[in-house]
Amino acid sequence: MLHLLGVNLPDRKIVSVALTYFYGIGPQTARKICSQLSLHRECKLGELTESQLNQLSGVLSEMSIENDLKRKVAAN
């Protein structure tokens, strides 16, 4: 299990599928993130290098996901 930005992600999942474990990221957004980072379609989370994980973390931290998004939804 990989712990990324407060969410536990399974190592054996394909990256685009694992990203949907975040509240606010669906399949289409996950595919866009993968293409932005030049990740292969079938790449698994456990196969990512440290630099790729850092890039992924950087992209995700710029987005409104998890608690930030839940607060926005609750406020409206």
C-alpha cells in the first residue's frame, strides 16, 4: 500500500484506476493526469519511480480533492 496525500492506494492497481480512490477524481481526470505525466496506460502504481511519485503528488496537491472538495460541496 502506498500512502499519498492522506489516501491509501494499492500498489498493484493501474495508476489511472488507483487515482480514482481520491474523492473528486474520476476515470477521465485520472487518464488526463496520467497523460500529463507521460505514464503508460497499463503502468501500475508500484512501478513508479520516486521522481514520478513526486510529480504525481505535485499535480494532485494543486487540485481540489478530498477534504478541500468536500468542504466546498458542503458549503454549497
